Amino acid sequence: MKAFPSILITCKEAGTYIQQKEQGNLNAWGRFQLKLHLWYCKFCRAYAKQSAKINQFLERHFQEKTSPQNEAFKQKLKAEIQKKANQ
């Protein structure tokens, strides 16, 4: 680990931070770096908006379906999405 972490992050790192933020796993320094990156990168801003809309859709979709069968499907789908997001 670097002694002084860089303030600027890459788009790849920003993508990871966006996912962590949506999951509630991003620390204060990461939130600051992400906010700074989104300020100057229109592509990551668009990605963040799309990601938020997809998450909202999935939350609404799965709130409507609460049977045990659908709960297992929901967990499987979330795991697959997380796996793809971390690649």
C-alpha cells in the first residue's frame, strides 16, 4: 500500500467504488475519491446513473415477489451480478 494514496482514481476503480457505494461498503475516503472522479468523468457519471436505475428496478421487482422460491432466485441473481461487477 502506498504511503500517500492518490486522490485521483481510474475509471475501473470508480466502477468498483460505485458498486461498493450502492452496497453501503464504501468508506469516507472512497466516497470523496468517487465524488471527485464523477465530477470530471461523464462516462462514469452515466454508468453510476444506469447502475442506480438497475438496482432500483431489481429492488422493486424482488419486493413484489417474496415467496421462498423467489428468495432463492434473488440471492442467486445478486451473487451473479456481484461476480460480474467484480471482474
